[in-house]
Amino acid sequence: MTKERKTVFLVMFGPPGAGKGTQSKMLVERFGLSQISTGDILREAVKQRTCLGQQAKTYMDRGALVPDEIVVGIIEDRLSAQDAGGGYIFDGFPRTVAQADSLSQVLSRMSREIDCVINIHVEDEELRKRLSGRRVCSRCGEEFNLFFKPPREDKFCGKCNGELTQRKDDQEETVKERLEVYKKQTEPLIEYYKTKNKLKTISGVGGIPEVFRKTCQILEDLAKR
Ligand code: AP5
């Protein structure tokens, strides 16, 4: 990031369950960035039963990727509609080489490029545990994790007493598929961004605050450039 630039364009990258969403939300709070999470946008569309949601659901429920042209369209809409503030965090996008190429084209029309890709590395066994343990409050959206942040009562939210649910794609078979899809379609982006000298890999294990210290350090280093 050069001194005259006021915004940073960051990709939060990693396999399902690596902590991309968790870290992105914390960076938004700390640095005033705008988060664009394709997963959150698609889940909201499914919940609202929009045309996009109906299209996306068939892919999401089985752990497959939603087609590139749909997600690239979402990103273009958000970039034109949303105020950048301190910059953007792309959370869970891009996920294929075609998406990464499209992102680069969209940004170049804005005379911008990705400043950094934070690759959060976590082993599969830990990922499976995190995803299978996640529970979400159906009323207020608060997240719990049976292993890492257990709810006080088994099936109810400690905040609003709403019922806790499991994301359909967090069921064991679908998690397996998501991890396979990641390896086949998304992992090649590590090499893609490495050759562009954009990649910073950190370990995503060791507690959320510890990982956050590492992601903050990367942003602070970027700001000094
Ligand atoms: P999306 O919602 O993006 O899901 P994902 O990346 O597969 O998985 P998560 O969001 O669960 O992972 P995360 O890395 O954000 O981890 P989180 O912080 O939540 O996508 C869902 C679906 O939408 C896709 O399968 C696809 O169908 C579609 N889609 C989305 N984007 C797309 C795209 N670009 N192209 C095509 N299709 C797309 O954490 C997970 C759990 O771990 C939580 O319980 C959390 O509390 C816990 N946790 C986090 N960090 C730690 C830590 N350090 N220690 C212990 N626990 C931790």
C-alpha cells in the first residue's frame, strides 16, 4: 500500500473452517474495512428465497461451488454499491482461478489491484471438528461451537434463547465434499497468488485472538509500505 492510497484490498483465503469469516469480522472492527463475504451474501439470498438464492441453494447444500459468473456478478454489484471506507476484505472469494482473473479485471477498471492475500492454514482434522461443532442461533445469528465456544444450554442461544441450528453444509458428508472441492478448485490459487508475490501464509491454529494478532500484523506492515 503506497502512502497516497487510502484503501486496502485484501483477500481472506483458506479452506472451509479456517477462520476467514471470524478474522474478517474482527478486521472490519479494528481497521474500518468493508467485508464482502460471498458465503454470507448467498446464505442471505437463500433465506430470502430470491432467484439468486434458489439457484445457489442446489450447489451450496451439496458442498459444491456456485458457478463463477454468479459470484463474480455479486462482487461487481457490491463494489459498485458499497462505500469502500478503509478498503475491502474479500472473504471466501475468489475460489477458482477464473474468479481470481475476473477480480483482477474488475479491480483494474478501478485502477486497483489486490494488495495482499492472507492464506490461513489449518489441517483437515481440525477443520472437520470446527465445522461439525458449529451451531448458529436461528433468531439472532450468534455463533457457538460445541468444542471451542459451547452454548450454556445444549440447544438454545445464551443471548436470546433462540433455537440453535446446524448449517446444512456443516453436516459430515457435506464437509467432506467441501474439503475435496477446496483441494481441487481453490487450493491452486495459493500458487497463483504466490507467483504474483501477494501471498502471506499464517497458521490458523492456536485460538482466535492469537490468529488475529497475526492478521493485524500483516495489515500494519501493509500500511507502512
Ligand atoms: P462460505 O460461507 O464462504 O463457507 P466456507 O469458506 O466453506 O466455510 P466457512 O465460512 O465456514 O469458513 P471460514 O473460514 O469463514 O471459518 P469461520 O470463521 O466461519 O461458503 C459457503 C458456500 O457458499 C460454499 O460451499 C459455496 O457453495 C458457496 N460459495 C461461497 N463463496 C463462493 C465462491 N467464491 N464461489 C463459489 N461458491 C461460493 O469459522 C468456522 C468455525 O471455526 C466457527 O465455529 C469458528 O468459531 C471456529 N473458529 C474460527 N477460528 C478458530 C480458531 N482459531 N480456533 C478455534 N475455532 C475457530
